[in-house]
Amino acid sequence: MASPDLVLAPAVHAHGTVALPGSKSISNRVLLLAALAEGRTGVEGLLEADDTDRMLDALAALGVRVGRDRATRRAVVDGAGGRFPVRRTVLDLGNAGTAFRPLTAVLALGGGEHRLDGVARMRERPIGDLVDALRATGATVRYLGAEGFPPVETGGEGGEAGGTIPIRGDVSSQFTTALLMALPLARGAAQAASRVALTTPLISRPYVEITTRLMARFGVDVGTPDPSTFVVPAGARYRSPGTIHVEGDASSASYFLAAGVLGGGPVRVTGVGRDAIQGDVGFADVIAGLGADVRFGPDWIETRAGRRLDGGTIDCTAIPDAAMTLAITALSAREPTTLVGIASWRVKETDRIAAMATELRKLGARVDEAADALTIHPAARLVPAAISTYDDHRMAMCFSLAALLGVAVTIRDPACVRKTFPDYFAVLETVLDRSGGRP
């Protein structure tokens, strides 16, 4: 059931400091790696949101013992040493791609009978390329509905390590991530290395780099002899690093960094800085190149309004989630902005290219939509609008920034932000100023 509408009045200024929630991408990867590792892992700064709840529920169903303290955002995971205790499960993973894709791979290669399903939208999100790669190892994966889409069921003794496994890279980086995370569990992995060969260029490469860096923290060093090849060495197995800290979410940071630019600033986010391992931290570099005043520290980023933002063509291949925020800042640019490298938007929580174009037009913007690109023309005057969010957290968070463009905006089903940032709107209010005052 949709939550009540939220009306955001126009805001004249934005300033303040925001402590970011933990990264979704890092949180779910770390939880799964910790569950597969030998030993006990303390996870600090864990994201408290629906996506991590889905992963934790799945791990509990698989017999992994996890102690969780929501107040301190900490979890303690007792690793299963590469083999989950429960060998037959039915898992509901909602719309959490960062749980569904890796768990499909891990359970397929690790053996056992497991059924994985999710919400209606998850059944529309493709998984065929990952399944094809898993079957190439000898793993058993069956479709329970439409070919190429969830739900799926795994069975048998798992997959076999060794040889070269082809996989496409141009649909979702989560497929490559899932395969790499699972390969140390394949039969014969102690004796044989496995090569993953990309058959098409890899989109969102920084997300795969998050995966390989975290795998290294858990004792598995993935080789990259060239940009299209990954090698999981023989003898690879996961070992707990003891304690691991989750960075603040760089995708969520983009909304507040944009608020600092649109609303004058300064707005500072803490939890990510110049050396963050998340690719979406590159959003700060993009808006700096467009004319924003951006400053970095070891654990923070701060923005202020600079000159009026430039437009032009922006390649968003490396920052697909944060790129959605650019569609809103483009409304205040001095020239049209074309976002390219966003084909993956079509297979996210909703078809984000179509959804973004539809909702921007409600505000009075002129938008040109292509199969894998979006052009937003600067808007001299916006009109109040009720924004549909399509059960997509990023649609809700992006369009909240319209309040800093001098227009009232109504967000429909605002509670959809529970997926990654449950208290987003309350936190946003701490940096918005509707009185016209200055700090």
C-alpha cells in the first residue's frame, strides 16, 4: 500500500552537515562475504534499510547466525566457512538486486535446492546472462516463470571451478559481481583457477571494483590481466578480516551535494571522502566540472553554489545511480544537458529513463528521451507537480530537490525511500531553509 503524499514547499537556501547512511552496495556485499567466510566478522556502519533487511533475512534462513544492533548500526556475523548449513530454502528478496543476483550465484555454485523470488518488478528485471554463466560451470538453475527472469530455482551439487566462463558486461554489473563472489565456492576451486571473460564492455565498472576490493579484504585476490578478464585463483577461500567498516552511501550523498549547489550551501556530507571506494563519489567531480564549488576531505565532501552550471554531454557509465541527480540539477543549467551511458536505467527498480522523462515534464521541463540517453533542457519556469515515484527510492529522493528550484513538489509514496534511506526526508529538512536566512 502506498504511503501518504508528502508536500515539499519551496526552499530558498540549503546549508548544514549530513552524516550519510551506510552504502547499500558495500553493506550487502560485506554481509554475504562475512557469511561465507571462516571466522567471525564485525560489521560497522551497516545500512539500516529494506535492502539489507532482505539480505539478513536470507542469511538467517540459510542458517547463518547474525547478531545485529540497529541503534549502533553494527552486526556480528558468524561465517559458515563456504557452505551454508541449510541446504533447502525459499527466499523472498523483495526488489533488492544486490541480494538477489549474488545469492543466486552463490547458491547455484554452492549446491542445494533453493528458490529465489521477489516483488513483481524483480520478476521483470533480467537475470538470463547470469544464469547462462552459472550453467556454463555445470550448475543447475531453473526458471520458474518467464525465461530469463526471476523467480529461479537452484539444485544439485553446484558448479565446477576451472576454465573460462563468458558473461556479458553491458546489461548489469551485478552479474559479474555475483559470479566473482560465488566462484570460490565452486567444486574444485581449491585446485583450479577460474577465468571470467566479458563478451561485451562492462558498464558500471566501479561497482565491480568495489566487489574485488572487498573480496581482497576477505582474503581472495581477483586478478585482472586485462580489462575484460577476471581470474579467481586456485585455493581461494574467504577468511574474516575481523572488523570491517561500511562507508557512507555515495549515491545518497549526491542528493545533498546537489542541494548545496542548488541552494547555495555549504552542505557537507560525512562518511565518504576523496578516497572512497564507491564509484558514485565521482558525482562530486562531475558537478565540479560543471561549475559547482566542491571541496574534499578524508571523510567528507562539501558543496556550494559556484557559477551557473554548464550543460553538455555527460558520460554517466561509471555513476549510473548518482547520474539521476544530474537530471534535476540540469534544470538550472545554462544549456541543455545530455546524459549518456545510462542504458542500465531501463532495468533498475523501474524504467528510470521513461520515469524520469515523464516526471520532469510534469514540472514543465522539455525532455528528449532516447533508448540509452536523456536530454534535459534548462527550465526558465517550473510548475508545481505531483511526482509519481514508481516504488523507486531514487525517483523520490531526486525529485525532492525540485523544492530548491522555487517550486512546490508533491512526492507520492515517499516511504519508498525505505529501500536505502528510510529517514531521508527528515534528514533533508535539516538542511533546507524556507525562511530566507543565512547561516
